Amino acid sequence: MRRGSMRKKFCLWILGFYFLTLSFISGQIEGQQNKLYTPILTFTEEETGENWFANPWGGGECKAERIVDEKDEKFKTYLRVYLNNAQMTLSNPKLFKKISSNWKDKPIHGFYFWVRFTGEFTDRIHMEYITYSESEGKSYNFSNRLPVTPGAWQKVEIPLGGFCRQTHLFDIKELHQIFIITYKVTGTLDIGEIGIVQNISVILPQKMKQVDIPFSSFSVKIDGKVEIKEWSDANKIELSLPDDNTSFICSNRKPKEETKVLMKWDKDGIFFGCIMYKKDMKKLKSDITTDTSDIWKDECIEFYFLPPEIPKTIKNMRKYAVNANGKIGAHHFWRDQSVSYKIASNKYSDRWEAEFFLPWNALEMNPETTSFIGFNVTRTTYENNNVSERTGWTTTKWDGIFDFGVLLFVPQGEEFLESYINNFAFTRIDTGYYMIKGNSNSFSNYKLWIFSDEDTIYKKEGNIQEEYFNIPVNFNIKQTGNYYVQLLTLTKNKIPQFFEIRFNEFIESDLKRLPIDAIAIFPEPKEFKLYKDKKEIKDYMRYFLSNNDISFCGEKLQEELRKFYGISIIKTNNIKDADIIIGLSENEEIKGTLQKKRF
């Protein structure tokens, strides 16, 4: 039987229960709805007061002129329209055409006007969008009331569209003109600013551990002895355990065997001084006496690096394991053939110590221009050749690259500034259109990268002035997936600050209909209406097929449960033993079994 030709009703039962819910954990993104207001017309330049047409087509008098008023608290320059029983249209086709590039090919959701009115009949002031359809050769008017209250300056928002007598759909790409229309109004209408409104989602930066690494004031002799006189200028971190046995994320939970890691850098590379306390040094597992990628099989301390300016991948990660014999295991020995790292270790009665120097060419970076790197460090201890404890700085997983922290390299003679950029947020306007916002206490230069899972898809550099800043970020999103942004800022004294933002995008064209034999049963969490209560699908549940002609349904169910949830189910030929029955709804054997097994 051809799979695509099956027209009978397909059913899946999970016996005796009412609901099944399969859930998943989403990415760590905090968001809120907001709006972005971007001015496109102010009246600071003298030419903005020219070419205004106040046309009293229905009678009365009107005049428009640019006003300079240094005493005005809100706008020192603005456009004033004088109205005397005026039924008129205010427009400026030449200026409108000039500023239209501000919204062409951009996702906008409306316009705003800063206005002030003195007079009567404010309900008779309207704003109209004029669109022109080239395919039809016609213009269309979309009318909106401009709700102005007499008195002080006020911001009025007008969404796209409005009342259209011709019942034509509004299209921002066809926007040809904007008119302000009054119907027998007397008074003065002041316009201080016109701008565009964009609805945005605010995504806060990822919470991740960061530590500043000072420039080395004292030279270090790599001899495996972590001495105060050489390391007093270093910064220190301590390793900890995850919260519980089900987590890999390290918290402040103290381990049985403490580990301290000291770090500093100079123009040649980065230095690590490590103190690994051991309650019983006789149980120290240190069997390997040569450099090998199997060092991790000994008790060891492991360093993980994610170099800047390239995607976070296992392939790009640098990993170095050091044991108590001063031997090293590099993740990619072939990549480090020209690397001159230095390692030494020493054993004491209650601890072992190691010193490790890693040159910058191993990490393919220059800390003076790109002064951050993704980082983690872990330690594995053994007892009777079995792992007794695994600790880490951010995570205990060697491949948990998106849980790694960040090292920030502070220049020689400088101190780390805790936070000179505040209220930082990444705002999403639409697919491919974003804005980075914040407040800065200092002038700084920035470098920005955007990555997909495997590729660098966008780069940008610039500077941030003091006070409030906006950095527009626009690029082409080609496919549905996860993306992340890395932003590095450097003050004039090269003090770094680092942010990472993660988001996902869905491209509608990626949603394609599948043939019947390729339908994904569990492409996302599903809720199935069943008989009673709830039932969890667990490993090794048994499923029964009523007919071999639909065997692909069982295979697909197996495949998708394994792929999306890591659950394995097995086939049974006895319907009475089945937890899940797959078959056609009219099958009498199935109906009979269901009647017997219902609660």
C-alpha cells in the first residue's frame, strides 16, 4: 500500500488516561513589549520651514511659518499654523519626499506628532495617509483624527491605516504623502517634531559569569610553585559544585576538595596559578607521565577557551588538561604544533599545585584590541579509580559552551570599571531589524558580532557617546534558527565591558508542508486529548501496530520520541501488553481492547 494514498482515519491511543503533555525548556530570554520613537522631522534647520502649503480649500484663512523661540521649554524651533475658521489641508510634498527614506524598507507601525494647540474644535483636526497604487494608477486616503488637547506640548500617536472610503488595504510601501486637515478650526497649531513608531521586544543580556584579568606586574617563573610574591597581582576564582545531581551549572556549593585558580596576563600570553587541595594525597590519581589527549583520565584541571570573533562551537573551542605530573592534554594537538605553552606542577602533603602559561597565538587573539574570551575551568577528582567529584567555574560539562563565562583583560596600569554602560538592552523590531540601547557614563568604542550556530553573519564597529545611545543593527536573516550577539566596548583607556544576547528567529518560508510519510509527529510539544487523567511517556513503553501497512507510523513515533525527548519505545505483537496502540479507528480489535482497558 502506498503511504501517500492512505485516506482512512489514523488514531493513536495511550490507554486509560485523559491528557498527555510533552514539555521542553526554552532559551533564557527575558522580554517585554515596548515602543521605539525615531524623529524624522524637526525644525532646527531653516529649510524645514519652506514649501509648506496651507490650502484653505473649504474657506477661511491659514498660514504656516517656522518659529524660533528660545524661551520655549520643549522645542526652540517649530512650525506654527495660524487658523481662522479654516477648512484646509497642510502639506509639504517636497519635504515629505526627502524624509521618506527614513521608513522605506523598514518595519514601522505608525507615526507620532509632537503638537500644541490653542483654540477650539480640536475634534475637527485630522491626519490623513495618502497612498498611491502604481498597479491601479489610483490614490487612496486613510483618515485619522488627530486628538489634540488645548494647552501644553503633547505627543500623539497615529497607527498605520485609518478610515478609507474606497475600502482599499493600507500598504506602507505605497505611502505617498501625509496631510493634516482641519474643518473650520480657529486657533494656532504648533508642530515640534514628527517621527516613526516601531513596536519592539526588549531582550535583556544573558546572565553569565565574568571576571576581569589584570595585567601582570610581576614576572612568573613557571616551576609549579604558586608563590605570593609572583601572584599577588592576579585575580582569583574558586571552583564549586552544581546545585544538585541533576544540574551541570555550578553555584556556590562548596566541594570536598577545594580548587583556587589565579589569573593574569601580559603581552605574550595568559598565566594560570592553580592550587588543588587534597585531603588524602595518597589517593591522588596521577598515572600518566607523558603529554597525551588522555590526561583527562587522571585527576586534572581542565581549561576551556572560546576565542573571540568566531562562533561558539566544539571545533573552535580550545581545551587543555593538566595533571599533577605537569603533563598536558590538548583538545587538538595538531592545532598547537607551533604553540610554546609552559606547564609545571608540584605535590605537597595536602595539595598539588600547577602553573600554566598559554601564549596568545594558541588562542589566535590580541587582547589589546579584542579584550575578552569565553572561558571555563573544571577539576576532576578520583577515589579508588572512580570519579568522586567534578567541580567547575560555570559548568561541569566539558562541552557546555553556552554556559561558559567570560574573561575580560584590563590594560596595564588601569583598574577595572565595574559598569560604565547601564540599562543595556537589545530590542527586536522585526526579523532582521534590531536596535541596541543603553546609557553610557563614558565615551567608548564598540565591536559587535552576530552569530548563528555555525557562522558569523554580521559585524559592526563604531563609538558610543556619553549618555543615551542607540545602535541600529540590520541584516538579512536567511533561515529559522538560534542567533546570539556579542558586544565589546572599550573606553579611551581600553577598559572592557562585554554583553551577550541570545534570540531566535522564525522564517515563514521555512514552514513547508510535508508528505504523509514524512509528517513529524512531535515537531514541538503536543497535548493529546485521551481518556482520563495524565500519563507520562517513559523509556521502554510498548506500542502495538494493528496493521503492518502502517508500520511507518510506529517507526516515525519511535524516531521522533528519541530525537526530541530522548525516549525509546519498543514494539510488541500482543495488544494486551501495549501502552500505546496505533491503528485505524474502525479496527474492531482495537475498539474491544479500549473498552476493556478504560478506567
